[in-house]
Amino acid sequence: MSDYAHSEVKVTVLGCAGSSYDEELRLPCSSYLVETHETAILLDCGFGSFESYSLLVPNSRLDAIFVSHAHADHVADLEAFMDAADVWRDQPRLVASEQTTASIVREPDALPPGTLVLARVETHLELPFLEIAFSLTTHQMPTLAACVSVGGRRVAYGADTGPTWVIPPHFVGADLAILECTLETRDESSSRFHLDAQEVGNLARELSARQTLITHVPPHENGEVRLATARGVATKENFLLATTGLQVMLK
């Protein structure tokens, strides 16, 4: 990535509500735009993310959408993005695993060449002006985390995962880590496929990113409590709480 070193990178939260879409609150679900002047990639596109894009970053043009897995809170607005010609710099481009693609693309053979880009575990994918590495997380269905290298910066996106996710070395030390925090506190009935705030603190410490964005908090639940807990676990890490419209500049 040295040819594109040290461009300003902007990360915009288009949606950050986790696990379900609340029809009353209408909080957009998981979606994060990573962009420089040369390129832009969207990490997931859950419920409400297309509307957020239209309101928050209408002048941004996408080069790719990465979909971590086929749960609706991460992929529900994909069709809206793929069908909207004016959101793309060149052509629609979907980056996803073979398993995820099979679940979310109805007629792959009917798509124009170059639309589908296969993401494989423990590989690096090179696209114009950016590079992506992938890692398999621990979730109910096959789910990929992604580490995006762009503009001389790195964004490590954990997608959905349980606490047993093995973090690859190339995810460590990123400029921004994005970690889900579906659970406030784990108990015997809690899903082993999501993180609680203490586990987020532990993973943040292991990732050692310059900043860690806590996200995927379910509607009607308290993100501030999760934030305080994670800070208590990893006192040396710099935590932020995701909110729709939040922009983080990586310089």
C-alpha cells in the first residue's frame, strides 16, 4: 500500500444498531463507510444503511461493498446499493465469501463481470487503492472479519463474533478497530456467538488499535454502560461509542 501512503482516511458510521431492526426507533443497523479521496468501501449494509448513506454522505462514491455474513442486520440494504447506479464510482462490486454470496445473491451468473469478488479466509485481496485481509470469526453462520488497508491506514472490522475469535497478527495495531458489543454482561443464557463489554475490552487490548469503536448495541439498550465497562478492562485503550453519523478521521 506504499503507493497510496498517508492519505486522510474517513470512517463514517451509517448504522450501528445490533441484532435486530426496531420499527419504532428506526435505528440503522451495521454499516461503516471507509473512504479516501481515491476510493471508498462499505463494510456491511444492514437495515436503514442506504437511507443513512443518502442523508449523510450523498456525494461519496463506492468502489466496493464488503458483506461479512448473511444476517439481515448486516446485509438487508444490499440490493438498494447494488441497484443505485449513482452511488458507484465505476461499477457495483460485492466482496463476500462463497458461503455468504450463495445466501444473498439470487442469480450470480446474470451479473456483469467483476461484480462479485470472492473473499477467502487468510488471504489478501487487492482492489484499486486498497487491500483487504480476512479472518473467520466465531458466529452462528460463516462470518468474515476484514482488515482494510487504505491510505496508509488500517481499519480492523470484527463483524459479529464470539470471544473465541483468534485475531490474526495483521489485524493487530490497526488505526481503528470496530468491535461488536451485543451483550452488556454475559450470563449462562447468553449467546456464545457475540461479545459482552468485558470481552470487548479483552479483544481491544489484544488488537492494540489506536482507537476502538464499540458498536452493534441492540435497540433500547445502554451503550454507555458497555463503554465504561470496556474502559475499565482495557485502561490503556482509546474507546469510542458508535452512533449513526459519527465520523472518525484517521491521519
